[in-house]
Amino acid sequence: MKYKITFQTSNKSGAGTDANIYLKLNGSIRSSETIHLNKYFDKTDFEAGTTSNTTLELSELGDITKLEIRQDTKSFAFDWVNDFF
């Protein structure tokens, strides 16, 4: 099943990040594995003021009930502020 992922990084100063971003989709049938989003997006997609899209091919999850988004702190600029996901 294809799932379209869209997010917008806030335009606030310092909102962008160089950290690794991870996503897990929880559905009414099952949950996805943890997905390393940096594989699907260019590094500039996590910078302030950007809106980014990708499509993930995953097993059927059912109705999406929860998004789990996390990041690591392995870079100097690891803060990340989203307007929407």
C-alpha cells in the first residue's frame, strides 16, 4: 500500500535540523517498522520554511491512528520544528 508523507518545517529561525529523523505509522491493523526518513528526503528538506513530500510503499496498516516522530541528537543543529506532518 502507498502512503504519502508530507511535512512542512516551520519558517521560524533555527527550525531546521541536520539530525536523523525517524517515523513510525500506527494503524488499526498493524504498525510500520521505524522508517529512517533521511533515506527518502534530501538533507535540505529538513531546513526552515520547506514543504516536502514522498510516498512510502508499506504493508497495509489500516486507518492511521498515530504518528510517532523522533530524531537523534547526533548533529550540532538537531532542533526541528514542524508546522504540520
